[in-house]
Amino acid sequence: MIIIVGIIIAFGLVMLSSASSIEAYKSYGDSYYFFKHQLVGLIMGLIIYWFFSRIDYHKWRKYAWLMLIFSIVLLILVFIPGLKSDWGRAHSWIKIFGFSLQPAEFVKITFLIYLAAWLESRKNNLSDIAQGVGPFLVVLGIIAGLMILQPDIGTLLIITLISLIVYFVGGGRLKHLALIIIAGIAVLAVLVSINSYQANRFKCLINANLLQYKQDICYQVNQSLIAVGSGGFWGRGLGASRQKYAYLPEVKGDSIFAIIGEETGLIFSVALVILYLFFFYRGFLIAKHSSDDFGRILAIGIVSWITFQALINIGGMINLIPLTGVTLPFISFGGTSLMVNLGVVGILVNISKHGRGVKITNYQL
């Protein structure tokens, strides 16, 4: 698993250097501006990885309630004047001592730790409304409400998906899970209907080539499809992207997969998807051989988060699902995201160390 993550990060650094070079030179006069900042995030992330890999993951269970409170406080910080830093349409960033941070990235892991500990303690009562599914929905509703106010629907989708997966793994009933999903779809439909920006993304999914949409609300997805399509099987060549010349928005962020497809082609794009899927497979083995339910739930939550976020990002870039604005794990520019992602890999490593003593070999299920 560590080797897989290392390959993705190394490949990501190369692609970020290429994808961001034009924007970096135009904005800062340095083609490697974003690449250098990502290296700083990587170094800090490796320190965080080392720290979490050395700390017994069982200790985090004792601070579950604090993790929940911390999650709520982090999401409230983005509304405090003097701390909040708006980015586009969303109010999901804060500035501390000149550094920009996205609190929702930290909430993914703090809220997950809380859920893993809570589900382990309630595994025999999850079918009970008052003791199980009811409190689960209340807590998830609080987190979701704060995310909607930002609004950050992409991150909300990831957190909700992780929560439902660990709820099922922790022993939740399929009937309750189905009702929660139906209710969630209904809430999403309401949000889309009252938010033209979100509604437009669904219009692009249905038909991105409509003339009245192509140069306006569907511009990003159309340029992404042009980039991926023009890459063909082998790609235009490293550094030879045309879309990064201010045609495709957010080439260093959520659109970086389109540049990967354009420069390296279908074969490397598919190989990247396979790496994310293999990461999930290795994480599944770690969860399977965990010594307790807390480790099992936590491991499944982490690998589901990384893998599904990657698939959601890639799906948006090739118009299989609406664009969500989520980043590509380990690859997109962003120090906060990279540090958190490496931190949770450290937790996975520690869970593996404390496994049941069963040697995990390739293709052992």
C-alpha cells in the first residue's frame, strides 16, 4: 500500500509541475511556484504520516467526543470574520498566520474517528431508533447542515458517503440504510432545485453540448472532455497540453485529471484508476485483519474516502457524474489535502501493525 501511495504521489508531482506551469508563471513569474509549495506540503505530510503511523490507533478512540466537537468547531470557523477566506462561490477556507487551510479536509478524519468509535460502542443497538440510527442521523445532520451553509456540496458528498459505508460495516440494517439514501436523494433534489449553480451541473451531465450551455455553465466539463479526448491512447506528450494555456479552469486542482489524460493518454489514465482501486484492495485487507471493530471500521472508512473521492473527481472530468469540485487525492494542488491524506495513510499503517498477526499476501481475500 505504501508503494502504491508513493507511485501516485511521484506521478502527481510530475503532472502538477506540468499542469500548473503556465498559471504559475503568469501569476507569480515562476513556473514551479505551485510545485515548490506542493513539495513543502509533502514534507509536512510525511512528518504527519510518520507521527500517525507510530501512535497506537486505539488511543484515538478515547478522544471520540472531542473529535466530534472539533469537527463542528472547524466547520464553524469558516463563518468567523477575520478567519474566513472565500474561494469562488464557497466559504470553506480560513486563513491563520498567512496560511490558507480548508477545515473540511480535517473534518473527514476527525468525524470518521468519532463514527468508528461510536459504531463500535453501539454495534448491538444500531437497529434501535433511539440508541442507533436516530443519533447517527442527528450528528450527520449537524455536519451536513454546516457543510450546506458554506456551501461545499462536493465535500459533503464524500463525508456522507463515508458515513453510510461505515454505518453499514459497523452493523447498520440495510432497511435503515436504504431509507437514509432515499431521504438524502430527496434533500439533494431540493438543494439542486433552489441552487441554479448546482442545477446547471446536472444539465451539463444530461447534455454538455447544448449551445446555450457549452460556452457558459458547461464550459469546464467541455474543455475537460476536449483535453481527455485529444490525448488519445498515448497522449500528446509530457508538457504538451494545450488546455493548460488558460482554456481549462483549475488545472492544478480538480481539473488535473483532464491534463493527465491529455498529456499521458488513455493507458496512463487507466493505470492511475487501477492504482486507486488497488489501494482500496490493500486497505480492505488491512481492515479484514484488524484486531477490533474500531480498527476495521476506521480502515474501511479511510480507503473508501480516498478511493471514492478519486473516482468522483475522475467521473466528473469525463462527465459520467456532475462536477463536484473535489480534488484528486495525492495529486491535486493543496497542502491541507496532501497532509491529511498522508496522515490517514499513517493510521492505516498503524492499524496494519496491530493486526491479528495474519500475514497479508497478494490476492489473499
